[in-house]
Amino acid sequence: MENTMLEKVKHAALCMQRNNWEQGVLAQAFLEAGDTATAIQLAVEAVHRQQQDGRCAQIGGSNASTDPCAVGEALIVAATETGDPWLAAAKDKLLYWALELAPCSPEGVVYHFDDSKLIWVDSCYMLPPFLAAAGCFDEALRQLDGYWQILLDPAKGLLSHQWDDAAESYPRKDVWGVGNGWAAAGMIRVRAMLPAGYEAQKRLLEDRIRTLLTNAFRHQRADGAFHDVLDDPTSFREINCGQMFAYTVYRGIREGWLEETFLPMAEKAREAALAAVDPFGLVQDVCGLPFFDKPGVAAEGQAFFILMEAAREGWLRSRA
């Protein structure tokens, strides 16, 4: 039954209209699920919509700086697997955008948009994994460290959603569930790509991921879901951040550094996600389209269901 459900979720995801980051996270989902061919196809379409400045999957006049980089790892795989010089050139253009052209703070932290000085927690997922996949390990770590230092709420042990460098204030200080999910998932991907000689940096990322998971799971509801703002029970019930946390837990345990005490909470979050899949294969009650301010459906919610299941399958195989 669950395999049939997963196939429905995949098919529904491919049928959805997608923005730049959604194209990227879906490509990553198919990549981690072992469907490299579909991941490559998604990367190719992202290149069809590449701007002259290098940003990929651009539709609707997006002014995002980091979101177009979400397809980066899949694009690297596409270029490598096919040997296509067009894809290789597109990958190089996207990397040049990320390293040289994207607007950033005086400290070098890349802003989320090209027309403001906003720093969003979402960028933890969109940019650093691409940099790490491209071999720019120090820059990937520098970006993650910058986002962490700017957005961490020390009292809560969680990350705030948005900081405005121009106003020197938080437009949204809320500890958004999906935002902390983006951060945890981005960090675990970067950690896994770090080569020998980066042991101290791996330990630091592990500590930060563990901090986010520990403090997020304090707010898990009895039904396995979370609230949109983790510590605000008046905010709506939300499914996707649970998928993101479960994905991170399954990967961390499989990789041998995260304690299995997190497993029951991840399984509970997964059960809530399974219960949210409707007859069309849409994961309901995620932070939903088009403005992510109410429960609904979203391509990223579909993608993280796929990522969660792929990570769980990897964990199960590691136990066999």
C-alpha cells in the first residue's frame, strides 16, 4: 500500500506547477530516491529556463538569489552523467552566479533576493548543498555559519525565519517549522558531502542539527504533526516540517552519528504524513500554495514526502 501511495505522490508532484526552488527540491527528491533519469530531466528543464546571469528554473520574473541554486546538485549529476557540454556550461554559469554575482552582506552571506537585504532561513537548503556538491566546501560552510549566526534564537534553540540587514531587525522572528526543516535538511546534506579533513566541521554541523531536532520535537503534537510556527499552538497544524525532520533523523541515524532516541518522534511524524495523503496523491495540510500562509498542498511538500521515504528506506537497508 505504501509503495502505491509513494508512486501517487511522485506522479502528483510531477503534475504540479513549480517555482525555481520547487523544481530544485523535486529534482533532489528523485535523485535521492534513486531515479536519476527523472532528476536529470528536471535539471534539463531548469536549464531551459536559465537566465543569462546563471540563475536556473526562472519563471514569473523571480528575483530570488538562492532559490535558483536548489537544482544545483541534480544539475551537477546531469552534466556528469550525460557528458553534455551544454549542461556543464549551465552548471558553471549557476556556480558563477552563486560565488560571484549573487548579492551578499558585507560578511559575504548571500541575500535571499536580489533587490533587498533580506536573509531567510530557507537559503540554508537552497545554496550551501549546491556549493558543497560543486566542491566549494569552505564556502558552503561559511554560508551555513552565516545563516546560523544571524538567525539563531538562543533562548529557543531554533532559527528565526527572516532578518533584514538594511533595517537591522527581524521582519519575521517566528521559529517557522518549515524554515527549521529547510535548515536541518540543508545542513545534513552538506555534512554528508564533506571530505576527509573536515571532521571538526562535521561535528559542528551534527551539533547544530541535533540542537534543531531536539528543540523542534519539543513542540510535536500528540498526532505527530507540528504547528506552522513551532512554539505557537494558535498557528495552523502543519505536516511538511515533520517530513523534513523525519528525513533528517533517518539520514542521521543511517550515517551513524545521530542517536536512535529521535527515531520514535520521526516515525510519528511520518505516520502523520502518510495519513495526510489524499486519493490524488497530494500531501494535504502542508504549508500551502500560493503564499504558504495556510494549510494546503505544495510541490515542496510532495518532494519532502519522497525524500523522507527515500531516507527511511536507506535507514532500513542499513539495518539489514
